[in-house]
Amino acid sequence: MQKNVGKFGFSDKRGRTPTSVDPYLQEHSLKEPALCQGCKAIYRNKRWQWEPREVEEMRNDPGVTEVTCPACQKIAGHDPEGIFTLQGDYLWQHEQEIRNLLNNEAERVLAKNPISKIMQVNKTKDGLVIETTEQKLAEHLGRILNRAHSGELQVSWSQSPRVCRVTWERWE
């Protein structure tokens, strides 16, 4: 059973105040080692890790617990924490370059934090909408894109529901 727990601490031990609530984080540590059935992320030393080379060995180990990581649960439940919207004529003129930049950065972030993923990318008549499993990933992708291609970047945070909305526009 999962309970709403703070993202940066499971209690107010030593005066820490949870900065956000994530219903997908477990209240207690999982039995280690654990392997996500979906994305093959590994839970070890009380954190999720991305070690693709170790997955085959772990599949054959009877001591490994199979679970579903919080990111895969968010994807299955379609519960994005970040929504990144890209708009403008410039987007369509440089669409492939922008997509490559964002995909490469998302892969780099995934290597450090396998819970931070792009859930899906939707093409609309107005632009692209990228949904992420973590709020910070949407903000990070927006800042990377703005640094590389300029434009107008807006970031807004809401606590209920816990979503970061990022909008990037460039019309020239």
C-alpha cells in the first residue's frame, strides 16, 4: 500500500519538511535488490539506478524482487508531473533538431535518475506537448531548449495537482 509521502524525506526527522507529495513513492524501502518489470531500472541502496548491463544477471537471480517503479506507475496511470508545451513557426522549421536535443538531454538525465522520464510527446496543431514523470525534468528541458534556441520561456508551478507547466515559444 502506498501513502502520500514527501519526496525529500519520509518523515520530519531532523526538522525536514517535505517539499512535495508524491503518491507513487513507497512509504517504506523496497526489498533489495529490486528490478522494475517495465523499464528495467534497478532499486539498490535505497535509490533507483539505471544499469542496463546488469539487468540480464538480475533477471536470472531468484533473490531479485520484481516491482513497478514510480515512473512506470505514473506512465500507466497517465499522471504527468511536468507538461512542456512548445509553440511557434521556429519550432516547425527546426523540429527534428529540437526533438534530438530534447531526447538526448532526457537520456542524459535518465542515466542519473531513472524515475525522471518523458512519458509521451504529442503533436498538436499549435505545437508539441511533452509530458514528463517529474516536474524538474519539464523545467530542465525548457531551460536547455531556451539556452540553445532562445525564445520566450515561461515556467509555472502548482501544488494542486502537483504539476510544472513549461511553455516555450519562438515565432521567427
